[in-house]
Amino acid sequence: MTAFMIYPAIDIRGGKCVRLVQGDYNQETVYHDSPVEAAKAWEDQGGSFIHLVDLDGAKAGSPVNIEVIGQIASTVQVPVQVGGGIRRIEDVKKLLDLGVARLILGTAAIEDRQFTEQVLGTYGDKVAIGIDARNGYVATRGWLETSEVKAEILAKELALYGAQTFIFTDISRDGMMQGPNVEAIVALAAASGQKVIASGGVSTMEDLVKLHRHREDGVSGAIIGKALYTGAIDLRQAVETVENSGVTDLK
């Protein structure tokens, strides 16, 4: 049976833990002054893999919050994955040297295929491809631009070059607490033949259970942000329900 993992999300901007609405940098809520403390809290509540996004890095085109990312990686005992502005091999090496377990390539997967293929070929399962879609098309540069590339086509192509994990975000659902786009997530897993982590819109335990039911279809986990910070989902309960017990239905 395919494992299913929950990834508590920490979005870093200006050294603080924030959440944006649909990637809009003008719609920001600060949830914690210290991303390191936030990471420790999620680990204490059962989080087994922390998801970090360097929002400043995504916008700038290179990692910005390197120091705080390094602090998180060295403080928590669980693995950490990081995305946001990773577009050079020096950035890849620097983050891995800090103890980051998995890197997420987003914009580079569209704009620099040679770099992406090089990183996938060299680092394999230490790399995930972040596919953020708006109306089915891949968005880049911190969601500020939309490409003409279909999400499923990109996933299928990159799987041929060794991509084993994809993180799919439907931008229209992000931060809206309206539930994930399960149909699109499952379709991406089918197109790529690889594991897909759902991101964007997960707001209830029912959402998690719906995703968990598709683990045999390649849905391997869910990233949760706003729902954790607002208390809509209790991380400890979520981990016990879908990670540890293997349930397929809520009772």
C-alpha cells in the first residue's frame, strides 16, 4: 500500500512565516515571527516532513532566506523540503549542504530544461518538481506569470528525465479553504506515472481523506498551510487519521 504523508507548510517572506491568498504578495497574513519556532511546533505535533517555500526567493529568482532555512534544517529532526527561486546549480548545492532533504524546482522546470535535467540526473529522489497551475497551465516566477505549457504534459516529459515526485498546486484553490482539485491531482499522477503531493485548498479532514483514497492512484501526500494556522485542521489528529491508521473513510 502506498504511503501517504502530511506536509505542514511554512512560507517564508521577510524572515517571517506568512500565508498569501492565491499567491498574491499584496494579500499576506503573518502567522509567526519565527519560521524556526513554527517548524519546531509542527514537528512536536507529529509532522514528519516540513515543507518550506522561500517566497522572496521565488520572486527574486534565487534563494533569499537561506539563513532561516539552514536554521530550520538544523533544528528539527524531521526532513525538510524547500522551494522558491532554485534556478542555479550553486543554489542546489548550497541548500543540500545545509541539510535540506529535498529541493523543489518550479520556474526552472519550464524556463531551463537543461538545468532541470541536470539536477534530476545528478540528485534523483532529492528533487521534486513543483507544478503550479492556473486553469491547467503552469505558472512561474512566484505565480506572477502563466506559461503556455499544460501541467500534465510537463509532468509526463519530466518523468522521462527521472522526476519521481511532483507537487501540484491549483492556484485558484490556494489559501481559499475550498478543498483541493482532486480530479486534476489524480490526472497529473496518471499522466506522469509518478507520485504527486497535493497542495492548495486542503481545509478539512474530509479533504485529506478524499486525497488519501487515491493513494493507489499515485497521490502520496498533502501539503497543508492555512488550515493548520487557523486551526481548521489539527495536525496531530490529521497524522493519526491518514498517516498512521491507514483509514479510507471517516467514521
